[in-house]
Amino acid sequence: MTEDLTAFFTDFAESVTIAGAAKSAIVDTSTELVLGDVLTHAPTLLLPAAEVPTVAEGAACVVRGAAHSVRQVLQEPPDGALVRLVLVRS
């Protein structure tokens, strides 16, 4: 059984550009613990994996008018239907 995520993205997604293509993604911030005691924050995009099947690290993105690059591509559990792109400002 596949869940329809259309309503979720209709309500919460924003327009972004990924590798030159317009997409709808949920813009968020990821917090990571680095070196045991340092918290870092990075912007992330959450979108259906089918929307960006070939996106790779280093791909250019524009989010809210600011240029970014994809630092990491993470498949979201449990089924990989969603992908999270961790970004770094260019």
C-alpha cells in the first residue's frame, strides 16, 4: 500500500529550484550533534524521492532566494518514499 502525500505537500511545501528545475519541497532545519558537544544547524528540503531521482551531492538549489548546494542526500525511513536534502549555503 502506497500513501498519497499530495495533501501533505500541498499544505506545507514551498517553491524551490533544484538543479535548475522548479520543485515543491518542505523547507526545514536539521540539527546535528558534531564532535560530541557541538550543535550545528543546516537547512533541509523534504520532498518525494520520485521528484528528484538523480539529485546528487553538489547540486545547486535556490531556497527563498538564497543559493545553496546539496551537502547530503538522505532517504527517509521507513520506505524511502521521501528524500531529505541537507543543504549548505553557496
